[in-house]
Amino acid sequence: MSAKEAAKVIDFFTNDIEANKILKGERGVPINTKVLTALKADLDATSADSFDLIQRGAAYATKLPPNDPPAWTNILTTIFTPKVEKPIIAGTITPKAGVELFRTEASAALAAP
């Protein structure tokens, strides 16, 4: 299947009202509001409750924080924990020195290709 054909299949299941009437939310609550509105009238009580729960939850949803940079795991395990966190806890460096060290080494890790 080509990418164009795959996109058509996804579009069909996402946006076609008749297809979604057949599925009746079998694959989850439709993301297309026109499809969602069209299905609500024909739902059984359990499906209607599921759709309602998703809509009520949306009122509390917030944007996700940005993803960690790709180098974060390396920064955490090779810079932050061994060179900053543990020495500060042990009292071998000051928090100020730890911040300076972290900024220097983390900046270099983030700048690396």
C-alpha cells in the first residue's frame, strides 16, 4: 500500500460519517467533531457514557510539556547525576559550582552533533 492509499484509508475512518456509524466508536471516540455529533444520537448507553467521559476529561486537559532534548538521557546519566547531584549532596562542591559545571557540560553536550 502506498502512502497516498494509506492516507485515504486513515481519512476514511477518521472523517466518513457512514463508516463511523457502522463502527459505533469501536476504535475509540471520533476526533472529528462532525462525526462525533452525528454518532451521538445513535449510541447505546455504554458508548454514550464513554463519549461523555472523554468530553468531560477534555475540560481538564492541558498541553504536554515539550519533549526532553535527544541528549537528555546522556546529560542526566553522565553529567547531572555523577558530577552535580551526588557531589552537591556529598558536600564536595557547592550548589553554585554544580550549576556552573552543569551549564558548561550540558551546553557542550547539547551543541554536539
